[in-house]
Amino acid sequence: MIALDIDGTLMSYDGVITEAVRSAVGALRDAGLHVVLATGRGLHSTIPVARELGLSDGWAVSSNGAVTTRLDPALPDGFEITDAITFDPAPALRAIVLELPDALYAVEDLGVGFRLTGDFPDGELSGTKQVVSFDELLATPATRVVIRAPGASPEEFHELVERVGLQEVEYAVGYSAWLDLTPGGVSKASALEAIRRTLEVEPFETAAIGDGGNDVQMLRWAARGVAMGHASEAVRAAADEVTGTIDDDGALEILRSFLV
């Protein structure tokens, strides 16, 4: 069972998956390995990538572990949501908005897109986007919340999380001024572990490749955790090995190693 992050791992930051990576993923699938996408992306933007990679059956993890999907071409939409874990975003958002009143806030609209307080930078959020008031964001249980502060740094976000003392949620700070919140106790690793048990894959038969802070628990979960070369020091420290960067198509060497 191989868990694969998408952005910065399989896909470049300008949205390109090379033909070599697509072929390697297809070869793993054809060899009978369980290839599972595990991403912070919402479901609506995970499914198109799975289709691009030829993953029409199997499993996918979205929203940093909050949403698990079974892929099956026989289903009406080609997939079904088997698990969607939500939380009340109001306490965390009320605490953060006091610190970042001018930030942009978005709550995932499962399978559709986002409800958000204002326009995010082009290309950062996909799917349908509906602008609503901040109070409206507080009203509905969420699988994922995104906070974007273009004027802040990732380091400032880490400091903010420590000051606010977020409770009952998991968080991951991105490479830019971006903060993802998901339900407490939920991560890519927790969702992957549930899939592993369903598939009856032995723990020593697991692997994962990732590059972001939201991949740390996944890399530790896997028997073979591989960090991309451009990942932060903390992410690389969580891995068993480090491959090349996304510019080098670093995931390709690892993907091919499972076919030897």
C-alpha cells in the first residue's frame, strides 16, 4: 500500500504531473499494489487527479484525512464517500480572527468547493466558491477550514497557533501563509490506517511520499516514509529517507523502486 501526496510530490506547483510519473503510478496499479492518494485537497479536486493518474478504483484520502473515498467505476459518480469527519469550526475561528482580523477564511463545502469570506489568490482554491459573512462560516460543521493571511509568514502562523492554543482540532501550516484546520485526532495517517486495516495490508507493507507539514504523521505511519528533497527540515526529519525535489521529479525514483 503506497500513499501519495499530490501537490509538491506528484504534481508541480503549476499543476503539472509528468508523463513519467503517470506511467509509474499506472505500473504500480497494474502490478496490483494499492495506490492511495492522500492529500489536503478537497474531494472535488482530488477526484480529477485520480482520474488523470488512471486510478479508477481503490481508495483516496482528502481534506488531510477528514474525508475517505472509495473509487469504483461501477458507481454512478465513480466514487462514494465512506467517511467524512466534521468539527465545529466556531471556537477556533473566533480565537484566530481576534489575531488575524484581515485574513481570508474558508470552510470546505464537501464535494463542491468552499464558502469563504473573500477572494483568495488565483488558483489557490478550486471548485465552486461562495462568498459569505464570517458569521455564516461559524454555523456549519466542517471537514476542513483554511485561513490565508497573504501578509504573514509561515513562522508567524506557527507563533499564532501557540498563542491561541487551539483545542480539539488538528492544524498544518503550509509553505506560504496558509493554515489548514481539520477535526481533532484526524490526519492523513489516521485515514490511511483505517484503509490499511480494511485492505488487510500488513503494517510493514506500507509506504508514503510527501513534502508538507500535513504529511509528517503520514511519513511516520508508513514503514517506508519518503520526504521530497524540497521539504522543510521538520518534514525530512520525520521520514526514513529523502528523495529529489519536485523540480527533479523526485517521486519518480521512489515509485519505480517498488517495481523492482
